[in-house]
Amino acid sequence: MFTQLSLRLRIFLFFAFLAVATSALAIAGLTLGYIRLGEDHALSAFVIAGLIGVVAIFGLTTWVWVLFDENVARPVERLAADMRARAHADVEQEIDHAPARYLGDLGTAAAAVTANLTETRNAMAMAVGRETARLSLEKSRLETLLAEVPDGVLFCTPDHSVVLYNARAVEILGHTEALGLNRPVRHLLMPGPILQAYTRLLEAGETEGADILCATRRGARLLEARIRLLYLEGQETSGPGYVLSLRDVSKDLKVHAERATLLDRLIDATDDVLPALPEPQKSTLSETLSDIAARKAATDTQWWPMEALPLTDLGTALRARLARKDVALTLDLPARRIRCDGYAVTRMLERLALGWSGQGATAFTLRLAQLGDSAVTLSLESSAPAPDRTDLTDWLSAPLSPGFAEFSGGDVQTTHGTRVTLGEGEANRAALQVSLPLAAPKPTLPARAIQYDFDLLHADLPKELSQAPLNKLNFVIFDTETTGLNPQVDEICQIAAVRVVNGRVRPDERFDMLVDPGRKIPAASTAVHHITNDMVQGAPGVAEALTRFHRFADNNVLVAHNAPFDMAFLQRREAEIGLRFDQPILDTVLFSAILFGQSAEHTLDALCTRLAITIPEDDRHTAIGDAIGTAAAFAKMIPMMEAAELPTLGATIDAFDRHARLIGHLN
């Protein structure tokens, strides 16, 4: 209850209670004295003495309370209000702690705390301001770069709304009013290919993306598009957004299609007149015609936007489209990938199935009729009678959709170098068959994110490299695994490195190579680094490996943990490769000695433990694992060296001289 009262009121109540209690005790004492005396004439004397005592107690208590209120309670409340104002109301002037002179160090301490709070807040505001300015500058630069990208770029949310577009996208989409932030992409582009590709990539969990062909709502121009899902760390949406990169290929595709059609007409016409020619000309022209036809067939499908598409995804998409038209489709397809325009082939097969269903076909099966080395034959089958060739031609001549008014099933055949034919399926059922090329296995490449550091645009290193700040230099942190510990007779069997630029580790900029040492790797060495003789069989030799590493490390400061050991293997081969490793060399062992004292343990494991760096056990004693661990430690030690007043390369090397004997002892 009393905690809700003000400080001054609580102090007043305390002193009031003290006055009442002491007065009551005085009265009780006088009453007891009077009773014990038992004389009537003593009553007046005791009453007068009691009144005087009570008045004195109240007077003394009041005086002490006034002094306490003025010199303790009021100053404490004022200090609290002043501190609250500086904490929450952006008041910056210093606290006047003179009224709190009787509170000892409380007033000066409060003034110091609020002054420190103000300084910290100002420093944070300045840091936030600098960082905001830097981010704004980087944002501006990225916007400028994005604006100059030759392709149109749309960044869309999972519900297919636009959240970013560049100037090229505006040009490609025709300066339409439908283009704007938080506007549906379906108002800009025919959504079919995009939705189909997005759903397929999402269900498959693919991050590589897919090439598709789509059309604009306005003008029905064909666009080659690349769709890629964006799984962003910390995203709040239920699913990933995606990026569409757009390129207008209407004219290019039209020219290619017209050339292909004209060439087909020329081949057909020549083939018709070939029998009437004399034998020598006939033979020569026939060979030429066969050569042209073969070479043309090889290029028919190279100019059209294609993607590597699983057959099952193609069948699933077709079944979903037919289901919306109440047409049943059964799938019998293997897990193979074909190279095709998935949306165009799906729409062509849909058009064939719908046309056939109009003649009485009620249920269809899409199965693999033939699997070759380079192509597959798909068979769309039904128990209904087969359509005649005239109907088939009509179905293939119709536009695929309103958005592809000038693109028909016949164009799909041309662009894919195939023909839809009438055939016989399982159980003597009628079939429409089409051959499509198999997709070549795609090599697995490591994902590389965009690397940028705009601070490098205004990095200005002094002519004297020794005066260069450590956080402005470029470093290559490297490590080697060897056949033994004697640089004079042993050889490198693995070398790896990673770069540190502008004080930050760049794990994507790495060098990692197994090396054929030209000699057997002892079992004792294999037990340490797990590199076997079979692993280095066919790997580059030492000379080639060091030549390539020199190219990677050129114009960078070299850094290693116990650098003299690794450098001995490199420098021994300098004459053979005709190159010198003459750049500055730093050693993280000496960094550790400077920062943590010579008496500390300076192994890589001990250094990483002190800096809270974990090298996965499987990567320890591998060149790339140790190089990344050393790089992480080195990057953390750069600001520590600055705090130790050793911010430059020259100052660091001078400090190394005082600890050089540590390296000799370590080796």
C-alpha cells in the first residue's frame, strides 16, 4: 500500500509516526511516574512536564523532518526526475547535482551516469547515422547497377505481387499502367507458365530455377523468362518469393521460326524435284540435302527457351489442367528429365486431349512408349477411335492460348524438332505420340552468391605499404597438407586458401586443390590429414598447383598459422615455377603471442578456442578447413591489433620481431 505513495509523503509519515510514538512513550512514562508517587499535588507537575516533552518531541521531529525533506527527499526526487528526463525526453544538459550536496556521491554518480548515457546515445546515433548513410549509398549503387542490367527484373511475393522492378522491365512490358509496386503480376504477363513453373519448383524444392516462355498481356509479345525461387533468411511469408528476369524474344523467335519454316520448305521442295534430276546432279544434291537436313535437325531446338523438366512434372501439370475440364488422365511415366518448353508442351498435349475428347474419348493415359539414348517417345492413349490426320492438323494449327495468339501446336513441333504422329498404344489402343529430347545431366556447381564490398571503391592505400591499415589490406590465408614435416624432402599433397578483404572473410573466394606429390604419402601422414595415394592420383603436380596458387595469391598479403613451415614448401619451388612469393607474410602464431602473451598456448586449436571459433572435426587437419579457421581467427584479431595500437602492416611486422624466437621454438 505504502509503495504507491510519493517518497516525500512516505518520509513525512515516517517522521509523524516517530513523533507520535515518542510522545506516547513520554506520556506513558509520566503517567507511570505519577501513579507510583501517588500524590495529588504531583499531577499538575507531571501534566506540565508531559506537555512540554510532547511539544519538544514534535518540534524536534518536525525540524529534523524539514531538514531531511529539503536535503534528502526533494533532491532524490529531483535526481530521479532529471535522470528520467535524460533517459526518455532527449534532454542533454548536465544534471545540477548541487541540491544533492548532502547525499554524498549520489549526485555526482547520477550526473556521471546520465552524462555517459547521453554520450552513448549520441555515439549510437552517430554510428546509426553513418551506417544508415552507408547503407543508403550501397542501396543507391545497387539500384544503379540493377537499373543497368540488360534484362528486365521483377521480384514477386509468394502471392505473385510485384515488390521490385527495374527500368528495363518497364521498357520490356511497354510502360503499362499495370506495372507498379504491390500490383499483381498477372496484370502484366499471362500467368500460366509462371504459375506452373512456380508450383513445380516449390514442390520439388529446387533453387536453380527454370527457363520459361511467357507472353505479355499488352501486345502479346513473347518473353524469355528465368524464374528462380528466393528462400530468404528470416522471411516472414509462408513461402518463398521469386525473381523473374525477362528478355523480349518476340522478334528473335519470329525470325528463327521463319528461317526454320523456309528451310523446311526448301528441303521439301528440293526433295520433290530430286527424282527428276540426272544421276550425277541427283547424287550430289541428295548428299548435300541429307547433310543440311541432319545439321538443321541438330539446331532446331537450340534457339528456343528450354528447361530440364522431369517427365513426372510434365504429366502432373497436364493432369491438373485436364482435371479442370473434367477429363481424366492416368500417368505411367518414369523419373527421367527431358529438355523442353514445359508450358508449351503441356498446352499442346492438352489441346490434343481436349480435341480428342470432343470426338468421344473420355479417359486418357500418358505413358512412356520408348526410351532411347537421347530421346523419349510419349504416348497419349485412349480407347476411343483415333482421330484422322485432318483433325490432328487442325488441333495443331490452333493457338495454344489467348496469350499465345501466334503460337500454335505446330510451332511447338518446330521448336522442339519433333512431330505428333498417330500410333498404336498398349492393348491396341489408339495413341498420339511425340518424341522429345532427354536432358543432359547438369553438372553440380557450388552456389556462388553475389560478392560486393563498396567500401573498396574509396580504399586508398598509401604508397608505403607498411603504413597501410590492416583492415584495408587484401589477405590470402592459406594452409598446406604435406607428406611429412621436413620441407627439404617432403612435398605438398594439398593446398587451400581463402581471402580476407576489407577485414571480412570471403568464404566463396577460395582455392582448394589436391596435389600429386610425386611420391608415396606415408601412412602416418594419412592418419593425420586423411589424404590417401588414391585421392591424389591424377591431381595436378606440385609445380602446376603452386603456379595456380601464385595466381590466386598475387597482390595479396599471405597469412598462415606457423607460416615459416608452409612457406618453406612454397619457396623451395620458386626457381622451378619461375615465380616468387615475395609479398608480405604474416603469421597468426605471432598475432596470438602479441595479443595473448608468449606464455599462452599458440596452437590453432587453442587460438580458435580463445576466439570462440569452431572448426568442424571433419574439417580439422584438412587444408581448406584449417585455412577457413585461421581466416576467421585472423579477421577477429585485426580489430584487437588496432586496440593494441598496432593498426598498420609496418607496426605489426615490427612487433613480430620481438616474438620471432617463438616461431623457432614452435618449429
